[in-house]
Amino acid sequence: HVLNALCAARPVALKRLPNDKLTAVEALRGATVELHQQDPAQTIRKALRETNTLQPKSLAARNYLANHHSYRQLAQTILDRTA
């Protein structure tokens, strides 16, 4: 269900947990959009290229993902938070 929605570029609702930090939620939201647009290797290369030009909030979100999630963990987190 969730992977089909991502592949079809449909929005996926994420559950917000009580102890979530805003940066984590923004990072996960951005990741759901990027996962259906590109493969993980392309996403990582793009993030590395754009590091110097990203807005501070976007940079913080990407740093959170890089430091706290492998793509497998990220995918599982998204699956765990979707209805």
C-alpha cells in the first residue's frame, strides 16, 4: 500500500509521534517525496552536490537522515508511521 503510493507519487500521511523533533518529521516527509522520484544512490549524490546551496532547514533535515537512518531504516520508519 505505502510503496505503491510512493511509486505512484501519491502523498503518504505520516503519523507524528509525541517525542518527535520537527527536524525528524520534516526529514521523513521530504524522504517520502524523494523515494518515489529517484533511487537512493541518486538521492545521496544529489544531496552531496547541493549541500552548499541548501536552505538551513533543508540541510538540517538531510543531515538528520544521513546521521540517523540508512535507507532500509528510513523505509521501515515510513512504513511504521503510515496508516
